[in-house]
Amino acid sequence: MRPPLTFHRRTTASRTAAALAALALAASLASCGVVAESSADKSSSPAATPVTETPTPTPAPTPTPGKGPACPELRCTSITVTGDMLVHTQLWQQAREDAAAAGQPGYTFVPLLEGQRRYIRNSDLGICHQETPVAGPEGPFSAYPSFNVPPQIIAASKDVGYQACTTSSNHTIDRGTDGLLRTLDALDAAGLKHTGSYRTEAESKGVLLLKTEAATIAVIAGTYGHNGQIPEFPWQVDELDPAAMIAKAVQARALGADIVLGVMHAGDEYASEANAQQQDVAHTLVDSGQFTMVYGHHTHSVLPIENYKGTWIVYGLGNGVTELSPWYVVNNEGLLVRAQFGQDAAGVWKASDLAWAPSVIVRGPYRWCSVASDAPQGVCATPAADAETHLRTKTVVESMGAATAGAHELLITKEK
């Protein structure tokens, strides 16, 4: 048995003996496979004193309210989306007249789109849908059924504020691979990001990530078909395949996406209701838990907005621009939607506001015009016709309970 310890002030000799004993103990433990830390060196220096580490304070998050409505969270970002940019003959004739009036050569579609600028400016991100392939600057041009339109529509989209466009549609390959490549080249030249069609297989495996001050947004698109045509390569155009879209969404989340948008090009033309395919795909995307919002186009008509399990689905935005149809009044109408997303205290991003503005295409000259209640561009067609468009759009938009869920009309003149 070891005798009781007696505490006393150590001499230099006793400290040396203690250190040797500690080293002997460490050697003994090491021989048994145990590594012990010797405290002899720590206590042998008279200057050694206990060190207390001061924890580094976590910096307070920077408030980032974003553009648009008041942000209910610390961080918000807003995204504006519109429908098909569908350029027919009368529209490029108008663009030529507008260019001539401005003393410019060629074509300009900026006056046609000018009314959208104010809305896009009051959001952090604007996304359009380039429905068709484009030709060279001087043509030859063609309209339905096989589009090949002036590329100046892309430059105009950039001019009024769009930062990105989707490109997967039933007309993407109207002009084969050459038309697809021309369109992507024109988007790149204009400085517009894009997704939905691709130059290479490797490119098709990527995900479009767009950054605002507060968030990273992924855009994942797909089309229901190609009017009976077959792409030269299966990877050239994103299809409306829920499994593939969900896989891309998972990839986007892994790459740091805060918000994931699913974009459907589908539906029955000139309808006022979403068809079974649209609802099934949209619900499947939402059920995956990977998508923050789903929206669509293709029908050339405005479709309902639904809040499904807390996630907004905008089934159909109608036309962003189009030639007037004498047969289908709904073809001449569209929907601009701005969604605001906020990041809650747990770090989760979800919709904090959803607003819509009804629009109509007018002729003489051709212009996109908002028929929202605040009439930001004045009278579009006639007061009576504008009121009819507004009522028709509102009735369809709210037919699946959107108003009850919180969607409301966007009155841009009431904002700064």
C-alpha cells in the first residue's frame, strides 16, 4: 500500500524526480498499448498559466428583405414569371415598324414588352419562356406550325429585365438541332441564363442555379412532347418526367439551392382548367418535398392557381406575347405572377406572398398591356373589354381556392 501523500513545496530536485517518475509511468503504459499525456512539461515552467478561450460570437444574420412586398421574415426574395413568348408574323411586322420609328435597322420588340418592365423591376428575378426557336437576325422567318422567329425577341426580353428563360416546349425542335443551337446562342449573346434544352449531354445533366442577394434558385423544366417530332438526341430537351425532375431537384438541393421551381409545359390548349396530366405531375413534384413552387404554360390560356399542401401551383400563365386570335379570346390574355419567398427562423424557405396581374395583347400598335385594377398603363383595349378580361382571368385564377389560400392581385402602382 502506498503511504499517504504529504503536500509540501517542491524543491528543484523533487520536481526532477516527479518528472522522471511520470516518464517512467508513461513508458509503462505505452508498453501496454496506452498512450498517456505527460503533464510534467506543463507544470515544470513557472510561467505556465491556465488559458481560458473566449468563444467567437456568431455574427447576427444580415436582414435581406428583397424587392417587392414587405418581408415578414429576416430574408426574402421575389420571382416574377410569365407565359409563352409566342412570336407570329404580325408581331415581327410590328417590331420592324417600331425599329423604323426609332430610326433603327431591323426589328425591336422592346415596345411590345415595355409594360412588363415595371413588374420585373419590382422583383429580384424575372424568368420568361422562350417558346420557339429563333432564326438569324435577317431570317428567313416562319410562324405556325414550324416557328423560326426573329432573335431580337430575346434581346428585348433581356432589355425589359428578364434574367433567365426556359426553353423546353413542343416547338423547341421545330427547326431541328440547328434551330435549337441558334436559340441557345442568342440567349447567351443577350446575357440570359437558360434551361430546358442543351448543346451537349454533359450540359443536360447540369442544373440552372440563379442567385439573388438572399437566395439561390434552381429552375427545372419539362415539356409534354414535341408535336410528333423526335429530338436528334434524347438529352436535347427536358421532358415532363416527374422522376427525372425530382432527381434534378435533389441534385439542386445538394448544390445549395434554397428555392426550387418546377416548370411544366403542358395542358389542353385554350382550356380554363388544368388537365389530369398537369395535376398529377404538379402534385407529384410537390409531394416529393423538393419543390418550392410549380408553374406552367403552353395552353395559350390562363389556368387556375392552387395551393396544394402549402405549395403554390400556377397551372397556366397564358401567353407572354402573341398575335391576336379572332377565334379564341383567351389566347389574347395572360398572367404575370410574382412569388415572394421568405426564410424562416429554422432556415426553411417557403412562399410568403403570391400575387398575379392579368394582361391582354392589344393591336394598333401591338403591345402587352396590364389590365390589373390599378391600370398601370391606362386603358388597354376599351374600358369594357379590359373589365371583361379582368373578370374572366380572376374567375379562372381563383377557381381552385387561390384567393382563400392568400393569392391576390398585384397592384404595381401601390408599390415604391
